[in-house]
Amino acid sequence: IRFDADPLAPRCGYLRGTQQYRAGETQAAIADLRLCVRAPAFEDSGLARLFLGYALWETNVEDEALNIFAELLQTEEMASDFVPELLAQIGERHMELNDFDAAENAYNMLVRSESAHRLIGLQGLGHLAFRREQWSRAHELFERVGETAGDGATAGYAEIAAAYQGEVLRQLKREDEAFIILKRTLEGDIDELRASAVANLAIARIYN
């Protein structure tokens, strides 16, 4: 395909690249999509970049993929084109990299998605507020997680939120409430190691 000679070439490259991606021919897809996104005024460049980001992510070219996703996450019309499970991974990875603004964009998109994924977004925003030491906002978000999660398959979210909520309440100087939540949480079974560590450290600080 000669992208500089034929106005239909970017469209052909996009179609071929997406087909290759779906067929598992990831490296070939990356080659076509790279050329496609460089074509000026290509009307589906956003979708082409999204597919390119997917392909790069799957081949562990993480930095470039995250840069593409971070730009696309600022574009509201792209929200419905992201796979929710990938949004959760993107948000978590940006949190690990301390890129909190990009993480917030990913989690906000999840909050606006279907109810099952909305809970993941709320939990992510709670963790983000916790990392930023925005205690009042973290308290509100983890409370919403607990109310939304309820029982059954989503109960684990409520347990994790409660573990973090205990430390949040301690930071807000509401130690009596924090102790009750932490004691109840630690008497249960927290599968998430970080949440368990947060809860144990918080109750140890209250005792001291």
C-alpha cells in the first residue's frame, strides 16, 4: 500500500491492519496501523490508534501503548470503544507509574460504563484518592463501593473498600469508627494482599 499516493490507502491499511489483529497476526497489524495513523486527515485515525495500542500492549510495548491510551482517554467519543477490562489494567498501570491524571481518566470511563464495570471504576477512584491523600473523597468513594457491591460475587469489592476505609477514617481522626470497621474486616477473609496490609497497619497504629 502506498499511503502517499492513493487517498484510499489509509482506509485499506486500516481494514487490513484490524483484520490482521483479529487473526492474531499482531506484528503485521502493527506495521499497517503505524502507517495508517500517520496518514493526514484519516477520519478513523482514533480507532486506528486504539487498535495499534491494543496490538502494542499485547506485544509488551507498554510505554508506547500507554502513551496512545492516555491521549485517547481524553477524547470522550472514544469511551465506548475501550474494552472495560483493558481500562482497568490501564488505570492500575498508570497508578503504579504515579501518572494519576491518566489513571483517573481510565477509572472515570469505567464509572460511566455498565454496572459491573462501574464498581471497578469506583474502587479505582477510591485507591487514587487514597494515594493522593484526599481522605474525604476517599471516604466517600469507598463508602459508595460498599453500598454498590453488596453481597454475592461482588462482595470482595466491599471487603477491600472496608480495609482502606479503616485507614481513611483513622486519617480523619475518627478512630473509634475506624477500629470497628478494621476489626470486622480483619476477622473476615481479605484475599487482596495490599488491602490486608493496609488494614493491619492501620489497626496497629490505632493500638499504638
